[in-house]
Amino acid sequence: MKKTGKNFEVIPLGDRALLRHLTEEEMGSKTLSGIIIPETVDKEKPEQGMVVAVGEGKYDDTGKLVPMRVHVGDRVVFSKYAPNEIKLDGKEYFILDESSILAIIK
């Protein structure tokens, strides 16, 4: 993930992915007219995010690299308590293991 303004790149290690939280519009919790549907309506729902960077994958017991199944740009559902939150340039991101990603939304 290239960041503008600063010269650094975030590359998750192993089978980890870096995600950004989806906006209310992307998640569908804000209507076209701008009305926000309160979180209490969909309480305890798994979180959703957009993959912005992925690691190379992980090695199996034989030493073979198993590549990531998620890719940059994938919209995913992940376990609510799984990610580690980080801030980069004032924006919040999540880092989590691929095994904590429950599904890819197509």
C-alpha cells in the first residue's frame, strides 16, 4: 500500500491482510437520500472491509508457500474481534490473519 505525502509502504507479513473499514454508503447502512440506519438495527453483525494490502501467504508443513486467497480490492466480511487496529496518516486500518476473514463479497 503506497501512501502519498510520506515515503513508506505497508506490506503485511505472512498470511495477514490490511483492510480499511467500509464507509456507511459502501456497507448499505446509509440510504441514497442520506438517512443513516442506526447500528442497533444490525447489532453484532460481522464487520466488513476493503482489502488494501496482503502478505505473500504462509508456508505449509512441507515448506511450500500457500498464497493468499484474498486480493487487493476484495470486499470482505471478517470476525468482529479478530483485527488489530492501526492508524496511518490519521486513517484507521485493520490487520488480521486470513483465517479471520469469513467471506469475500462479490
